[in-house]
Amino acid sequence: MDTKPEFKPGNFLYAGKASALETVGLPNPRDWSPTDDDWQLPADWKGIVHEGMAERLQRFRSFKLFMDVCVRCGACADKCHFFIGSGDPKNMPVLRAELIRSIYRGEFKTAGKILGKLAGGRKLTEDVIKEWFYYFFQCTECRRCSVFCPYGIDTAEITIIAREILNLIGCNIDWIASPVANCFMTGNHLGLKPHTFKENVEYLLDDIEEYVGVRIEPTFNRKGAEILFVTPSGDVFAEPGIFTFMGYLMLFDHIGLDYTWSTYASEGGNFGFFTSHEMMKRLNAKMYAEAKRLGVKWILGGECGHMWRVVHQYMNTLNGPADFLEQPISPLTGTRFENAAATKMVHITEFTADLIKNNKLKLDPSQNDHIIPTFHDSCNTSRGMGLLEEPRYVLNNVCNNFVDMAPQVIRENTFCCGSGSGLNAGEYLEMRLRGGLPRANAVKRVHEDHGVNMLSCVCAIDRAVFPALMDYWVPEVGVCGVSELVANALVMEGQGEREYNLRGEENPSYKPPAEDEASAEAGEEGEE
Amino acid sequence: MYDKGKIITGLVIFLAIFTYPLWSNMGKAAPVPKPELPPKSVATQCIADTQYMRTSHMTLLNTWRDDVVRMADRVYVSASGKSYNMSLTNTCLECHSDKVKFCDQCHNYLAVAPFCWDCHLVPKPKEKK
Amino acid sequence: MIGFLFSLVAVLVLVGIALVGVGGLGLKVLFGVIIPYAAVLTFFAGLVYRVVDWARSPVPFRIPTTCGQEKSLAWIKPNKIDNPCSTGAVVLRMVLEVLTFRSLFRNMKLDYREGPKIRYSSEKFLWLFAIMFHWAFLVVIIRHMRFFTEPIALWLQTLEHLDGFMEVNLASFGVGLPTIQLSGLVLLGGVTLLLLRRIVIPTVRYISLAADWFPLFLITGICLTGILARYVVRVDVVKVKEMAMGLATFHPVVPDGISVWFYIHFFLVCVLFAYFPFSKLMHLAGVFLSPTRNLVNNSRAVRHVNPWSYPVKTHDYHEYEDDFREQMVEAGLPVEKTLEEAEAEKTAKETPAAPETQETEEKREE
């Protein structure tokens, strides 16, 4: 407990900018760096932290219980990807929790107040705050430890609350605070203004026209659409997420879905979740508000991890009841999504799996024959929802070569990408590569044994961070969203020759039509 | 969401189970067992002192059994120097002839099931003279 | 290490206290009546207090840790136990968790091979030791009810006889009693293995606090003195029961002739009872209250209510449109208010009160 963390480039995240904090009214905005000696905490920071803890002990049974019942059996110790990748003992979930538990004992419990260290208690000092900052922004809230804990102690829950307390005294990171401020003002983390969002989508539509030969005309902020579609903004911005985004556009066009995009609710993700429960609620409110304003029947959500933790486990409690919406029914198959009866929001993979099951998609999986994909279960959809079979069902129908990783590292046992919960900043690359080691290691295994060359996932942060992780540990493996593979296999009405994939690369699985145009194509083939 | 009802139910069940010894004895006297000693006319003294016999008769009997069955040694010399035939039936039960009134008193009190009677016949209580 | 030594010494001191208190000072009423009553009272009152204290904090969100397929589409088989979809499933999940330690059964160990190559293998020792320890402890506690009830219920007698089916002759080692109660030995084995595990495995040693060592040493002490009292010293159990029944029927008696070893055993048990509610041992009750285990994963199907929910400041659509109306119109995005309407409203707000009403009236007339 006594070893202090050392802030070195690559192992800490830049501090939240004053301007971002001011935008959303977070306390103690200032310009500072974790490497500073003086963190410019508010004068009464100790009182604030103490009161903040007391308040949260009263609000969250989880927090209170998890402070009390740990027996330190050590079952969680080697379950954390950051511990595996860094070897730092305080990355064992049990010790991460002890960082705050020791203060709980030292400040709130009689035995701890009297016996101090002997009773596992310690006093709140500035060094403790620095340690909290270091380690609670070195936990991706993946919940893997919670699976193995005999009492289900969830370090994610502890980290969420610890970050909430740190936020009370203005100790937060830029990579979370700025997206939060952006999302608050513009509706998405990237700060894309309405016209920019639309323009970005139009670029993707141009690409689809070029590579697929179909012009798609989606609508934005359209009142009266049946469905509102919300997905993380990262997918409209950067590779390889944009290919997943193109996948959505093509899928919805293929089935003729009556849906609309919103530039206001243009973010599925929720970095507020990494700030505080209150901020999560503030950012999440846009989804229902926009659904209500546009008068849609229900909401469809894109591929994202923590977005779905929030949607599945929090949204209806935070901003419901959604009584202005209707229970989701697939307009194509008539399937009633009973599991979304109250929240009225359906996951794209559930939706697509249902379409495939009911033969509503025209698919040519051979278009993906050159791809040997494996699937990365996102932490949040696995351990905070249970979306395990749907993506596998979809993958098996749009690809011929799907290979799963070992059972110890998939489904509920899945390993984090190492960059979740707002830690996907560039300056944090070293820790991200360390935290991603277990996942990369498992991918490497299937790459070597089965020739896997594509890591598919249903999470925007995964898509953003895996390319770097794969480049470092398993350079031969690419990254894609499941919906990109769906789009590759979709036979679009009126499509042209699919010689190129959505990435504009020549598609090795493309087979030129042989019979009718055999003579016409013969020359070309000869040239090849 | 507090789930008050469920938690209180749980606590009540817990208390009900864990206070079993308190309520299961309610209204019942708990007499201390009084093993009936053989009349003075039969014997006035056992082969060892009472305190030893109370706590360790099973050890003695076990040793006797092994000595007799395995070593064919049938003579036990007591602390007072007196010799006894090592035999449950012929020595012990000679005086303590009523199993129910003697052995079972304490054994039942403590749920002890000695394996003596796996081989030995339960003696019929002798008619009192 | 301080925690380890402190706990060991603390338990030895406790043994010493009982030894001196009863053996030296003859304080039998204190150790045989007063302390036991106080300890049991502390146990029950403390435990109820702690549970009620937990219960006073609500579960604001439905946050089960899902460890299997959710109930979604009709044709996908849900994992009902690990991702419970109904109250019945939650009960099953909890029963299996509490009785069979399913989460611990999942445990696996990792090892590094050839640098950054990691392999995972099943690791069931923690589960095995924990099962041994807890089940044996339960049987031992239940068996001890023979001292506190009269007549002894048939099921208790049966348990006693089943547990004691083994007969071992260790007379030459000074162990006189031939009938071995297995649970006691398994408990001693379990607690010893858990202790050794804590000492031997570096990570577990590193995370251990005094609060972890103390109960282990205390329970080891209870086991050893219990085994000693039964097999070696052979305390006068008839008298022990007389005393126990006195306590259970609230007519305490302190018979003479009970070995001090019994008092040491009894005192350590009292300490365990009194210590229980203030320690990590409260996991006994806590496991039932864990929100990641005891909730149905149906938060999208049934609304969960947060009792302390409060309104928050959001940036609503109208504010958003006000920020970007011009660009939105330019980009062909639909707006709620046209530029003119917004402009009119703006000027209306900016101009003084009197003309404002006039203006709006004019507008209405139009």
C-alpha cells in the first residue's frame, strides 16, 4: 500500500481541461497535470471527498456491501487484464478496491480509526487522491473480476463511484471530460456539428455508391419515422468504424427500413458513464428526448459496448419510463422484442439475427471467404447484458470461416480491449498495449492455429483501439465490426460488381459472373 | 429499490434457524442423566475411579477389546492392584446389568452410539433380588 | 507480516486469558455464563444491525453481472442460471452460489509461457478448500446442537452417527476415543489449507490483512482445542451438556469437574461470535445481498426505479437548434423554427417589455 505510483509518460492520462469542465459545470475547473506536485485541489477537498463517500455509501448498496464483505480470497487477482499486462500488484482487483476500502475503514469505521494500519485503515491524504487517480483510471470497468468473485464484488462499480468522487474535486481526464462536454453541446463525443455529421455520412454514401454501385438516401432528424437509429459517433468518423457505419446504411436500405438518423442524439456511447451517474443521465437523456420529439415508435441501437451497458442496465431507470414509445416490433419479421418491452430499444445484432433467421436478407457469405474472422465479446455486452449468441449467429451466416477463441477468453470470460471506459487516449498507449495483452494473446493463438486474419467486434471503442493493439502484438490481423461483414455479404438490389469491398480494397473473394457475360469478361480475365 | 420485505424475511428465517437451541427447549425441563449404579450388595467400587470412568470408559473398553481379541491377553490389573477379567459381558455388565438404566442414560443424552452392541448381545436386566 | 504476527499473538493471548481466567482465577461464571451470553447477544444484534444497515442503502440500478446468454429472441436458448431471466432463476443462481460456490468453481489460473504467451488452466483448489471448510463448519455447528437440545432430535442423532461412521484406533498415540467425527477433521484440514494457501501464494499473502489472518488463527484454535477436548483430554461431556442446557434454557449452571481445555475452546468460540458482525465474516449475510448476483437481468423488459433519482440539467433540443440553426438550415436539415421565426423571437425577447407585448399582439393579429 505504501508504494506511490509514479506518473510517467505512457502510464497516465492527461488532466481534464478547464474549458470542458466549465461547459458541463463540473467542479474545480483548472489547468493542471498529474505530474504537478500541487494538484490545486479545492481548499476543503478532504471534506468534499469524505462527504462524497458518505453520500454514496447511502445511495449505493453495492458500494457499501463491496466495502464490507471482501474476504481477500484472491480469486480475482489474476483476472484483471491490467494486472496480467503490468504486473503491478495494485492492479489486482482486490487491491484496487482496497485503495478506497482502506479509506472507508480509516475514515468511517471505529476499528480503523483507532487501530489504523493494523485494521487495514489509512487516512485520507493528497497522495491517496493521486493514487486513486492513477489506479481508477487504470481500470476499464470490464467486470471480469466480478464473474469470479464469490460475492460478485464488481470493481467496475467501485471504479465508477471512485471516479465520481474524484470528479467532485476536479480530478478527471481530458479524454473523458472533453467528449462529455462535446456530447453535451453537440450531441456527440467528437463534437460533430449537425451539418458536419450529415456531411460525414454523405462521404460514406459516396463510398458506398463507388464500391457497391448503389446510391442510398437516408434521412436526418425526420419526424414520423418508425425507428430512430443511434450509434456511437466514432463510427462516422474514423476507420475501421466507418465501414461498420456503411454496413448499417446498406442493411437498412436493403430491407427498406423506415428509420432516421438524428444529429442531436448522434451519440450512442456515453462518456458520462465514466464521469458520474449524474453525467450519464444528462447525456443519455438525449436519446429518449429525441425519440419523443421525432415521434418514432422505438429506437434501434448500433454496435457499442458501454453504450449497451447504459442502455440495457441504466437508461430506463435514468430517463424512463419510455411510455411515449411502443414495444419494438421488427417491421419486417413481425418479431416482438419482449426483452426490450420497457426500454424500447433493440440492439442491432439482435435485430439482424432476427432478420437472418427469418430469411429477410439476401446474403452471399462467399464474399467474405478471404476473411477468417474471430469474435471479440465486448465486456459490457457480455457481462452487463448477455449478448453472446446473436453475433455468433450473424457471423456464421455472413461468413464461412468463423473461428471462436478459447472458452477461457470469450463470452463471460472475455478479456477487455485494454482501453475501455474512456482510457483510449493516445498518451496512454503503453498501458493500453499492456492491458490489451491478454486479448491480443488469445487472438494470436487463433491466428497461428487457424489463420484468423480478422478480429470482429460489436463495439466502437474496440474498433478504435484494436488496430493499434493488433499492430503491436499480432500485426497480421485486421479489425472490423460485425455489421461490416454483414454488408460485405449483402446482395443489394441493383448493385454493381462487388470487386471492391467497403474499404475500397480489391476483394479477393470476388468472383466475376461467369455464364452470361462469359465472353465479355474473358479478355479481362486473361489479363489478370 | 430496497427489497425490505425480502431482507426482513431473510433475517427472520436466519434468526429462527440459529436460535433453534433456544426455542426447541422451550417449556421443557432438561434433567441431568442419572445412570443407575448397581446396588451396594453387588458392588461398591468400579475398576477405576468415577471421574476416570465418566470420561474414559470407552478408551478402556477399546483397549480391552484389542488386548483380548488380538493379544489373547485377558487380565487387567487395576490401579488398586486388583485383577479383572477383561470382558464387557462378564465383568462390566455383571454389575451394570441394565443397559437402559445405566449405559443409555448418558449415551442418549449426548447422542452417542457405541459400537459395543454391534457384536455383543444386549444383556437382559437381571431380576433384582 | 505485521498482520500475521499480530493475529497469531492475539489468538494465543485469548487462549492465555481463558487459561488464566478459569484455570488460575477460577472465573467459571464469567467464562461459562456471562461471556457466552454477551457474545451470542452481540452476534445476533450485530448481525441484524449490519444487515439492516446495508438494507438502508437502496439498489438504485439493476446491475447483475451476466455470465451467460440473455433471454432475447425466442429461438436463442438463454442461460437461465448465469443470466437469470426470472425470480425463480435468480433463486436458483443464489442457491447454487451459496451452497456450491459456483463463482469460485469458475476459477482459473494463468501462467506465462515463453514470454508474453499466456495460458489459462482450471484452478479448483481454492474452491475445494472453501467447500471443505464451509460445509465442515456447518456440520460441526449443527452437530454441537446435541449439547443444546434435549431430547436430541432424531435428525441430529442421525447426522452425528453419519458423521462418526469411521472408527480409528489411535490408542497408542494417546487418542482414546475410537469414533472419529469426520467434519471436525475436515474443518481443521480446510482451515489449515486456507491458511497455508494464504502463506504460500505470493499474491494472496500480499493482499492479506490482520482481518484475514485473525479469523483463520481463531478458527484453527477452536478446531484444535475442540479436537483436543474430545479425543485427548476427553472432557466430561455430560457436565458440558448440563452447562450448555443451562444456557439454552436460561437456567445457567456451572458444574464442577469440567476441564479448562473446554473453557478455552468455549471462550474462543465466544470471541468468534462476538467478532463476527464486525468483520469480513459478514460475507455470510452479504452474499445474499449482492446486487450483481441477486437481480434478474430484465432491465430492458421491466423498469427498475431509482428511489433517489433527481432531475438533471440537460442541453435540450431547442437549445441545440438555437446553437446550430443556421448551419442546419444550410445543410438541409429540418428545423423546428425557421431562421425568421427564431430571429423574431430573439428580438422579441431583447426589446423592452411594453413593445414586446405590442409586437406579439401584432403578430397574433396577423
